[in-house]
Amino acid sequence: MLIRFLRRVIIFIGFLIFNPSVYSSNVSLTLWHNAIDAHSTLNWAAKKFQIIHPNVDITVSKYPVEELKNKLIESSINQSTPDAILISSDLLGYTEMLDLSPVPLNYRTPHFYSPFDNLIQHNNYQFAIPIYIGNHLLMYYNQTLVEKPFTSFETLITTIDKDLEQQPPIVFWDNQMYWFISVVNAFNGFPIINDKVKVNRAALAQSIMIYKQLFDAGMISSECDLNCIMKRFHHEKTPYLIDGLWAYRKHESVLGKKLGVAVLPWVADKQLQSMRSAVVLAFPQQAIHSEKKEILKTFALFLQSEQVQKQLYRDIGCIPIHQSVIETLFAEAEPEFKLILNEYNRSLNLPPNLATVSMWPAFAKGLHFFIDGLLTASDAVLYIEDQIKREHSKALHLNQQLSD
């Protein structure tokens, strides 16, 4: 009898220790993110998690990327960061500033798709857990307006010149540097190498001249922003749109079977090459070493579960990180998924460092100075190079101040 009683006591104590839904008091978790298209899915996942763990309350808040960056820096200064953040992996350049610690391997699902292993290393450590992959650009088209999508901008321009009544399709908005970088990459001009700013001036000059040619041909607009272009695409006023994987389900919900997906086009005998990144879960101010560490680990594993991964794919069309989900999608022979994954494989990793997050404002200013005729191509390149280095230096200084 005594042995049986002791065995029951041991089992009950083990249940208390290892069952994360059993707590002596309620636990509140806060999650901030900039995955706007996934917001409803994240809310759904939080509610599902709370059903399993009724003592846990999760608040999910969404912010545009720039606002989120500012809020994270401010909260880091005030020591009031959220328990977890879901961010694009390039923002891991702020690792020291946000006091992130390397994430233990047991926070990652054993079913993690191994080809994605080294996607988000920062200084040879992993400070976050990929929740879904992609963030790369694709070319969407309306299959009722075009029989076959164009493969090069030159071909499209020639076709429009022959048909004087045809308006040039606005393919993307000129204020989106993530789109512009796909042109830069086509000419091997990405300016960050091994966390250092190394601008290939000839490649960058060629990129901005090509970009201006597309702008002058009406393929890129400064007046019709991304929402405007998207509405034109959805209302079937333009047959093409270059947009991110994150918008796939949005376009599909409007156009249905009319929606086509194609590889990025060519320009000047070079194929546009998108960046790629992951949306990752990270824990500011050493949260994984706090009293909430076990429930944070459980929540991290839940977001990587087959159930949540399938839901994310259904809702936003992202690339899952769960191996069996990916294998199922391949087995079902979805042609769009195979094309999306092939374009992912052809894309370039967006390095998670401060040099990367420093380049975007420099590109925007220098490119527009050239388009507006205020700088020559060579002067615009020098301006961009100088601005990236200045912004990088400022970011390093701020990072040092906040991490001291």
C-alpha cells in the first residue's frame, strides 16, 4: 500500500511539474508582431492555446514594421518589452539592443524542416525560432487578361508600343525598396557582405538606371501606392502585380481561379532576384530565463505544431516550417506551392544584422534623388553608400548604448 501511495504521489508531482497548463496562478503573455496578414491566424492560435491552457491569457498586438521597431527600442529603454515578438528575421539585427538570448534547441519542434536550419543565424547563434518562411516576391497575374505572363520587361514594353491603345501595367510602387532590391540583386549588387557594407558601385549604378527606365515606361508608379495598385489588380484594370508571398491568399480570395503565379521577370538579360526571410519568434530581455520560460517554450512549440502550421498555410499561403506539412503539400502536387518554393530557393537570404536594416532609408533617398533628376547615377550611388554607412554607424552606436 505504501509503495502504491508513493508511486501516485510521484506521478502527481510529475504531472504538476511537466504539465504546463497547471499553474498556481494565472499567467499573462504579450505578443507583438508585424505579420499583419497573419494577425487573425495568430489570434486564432492564441485562443486555441488558451483553451488548452486556461490559466494563460495571451494579448496579441500588431504594428506596421517601422512602428514596431520604434516601440521595441522604446520599450527596451524603459524595460517594458513584451514577452515575445514575431518579426521578420532581418530585424534580428537588433538582437543586442533587445537583449535577446540564444534560443535552446528544445524550443524548436523536432519536426522542423532541416533545409531551413541556417536561415536566421546572427553572429553564429540562433536568437529566434522560425514560424513560417518566405517573405519573397512573386509575379501575380490575371489569367483572364493574359494568356501567358510576360517573361521580360523589354518584351512587355515592345508589346505596349505596338498597341497604342494599351495602357502600361503598373507592376509595383516606387516607394518599396524591398521591390527595388530585386533589381539590385539581378546585377549582383547587394551591398551587405559578411555583415559589412560593401557597395558594388557599378552594379548599383546599373540597377538604378534600369529602375528609372521602368519608371519612365510606366511600369512603376510614384502616384499609385501599393494599395492603389492592388485595387487596380483586383478590379482587373491591370493584368500584373509583383507582390510578396504574404499577400497570396488576399489576391486569391478576390480573383479565385483567375489568379496566376509566375516567376519574377527578366530585365536587361538578368532575372529579378528577390530577398527572402523568415517570420520568427523571439524573446526580448531574456524572457526565456524568466519565471514564464516553461509556458513560453510550450507556446513556441504550439505555433510550430502541425495544426497551426496548416492553418497558417491555409490563411496566408506561407511556406510552413513543419516537415510533414511541407511533404503533404508536395504529395498533393499543388503547382503553386512548388513554384513558390522554387522561387524561395532562388531568392537571397536577407541577413539579420544592423547593416541590413540600415540600408533601406539610404536606398529610398538616393534612388528618388536620381529619378527626380537631382543627382546623376554615379552621384546617387555615392550618396547611397555614404548614407548606409552613416545609418549603420548610428545603429551600432545606439545598439551599444542600449546593450551597456
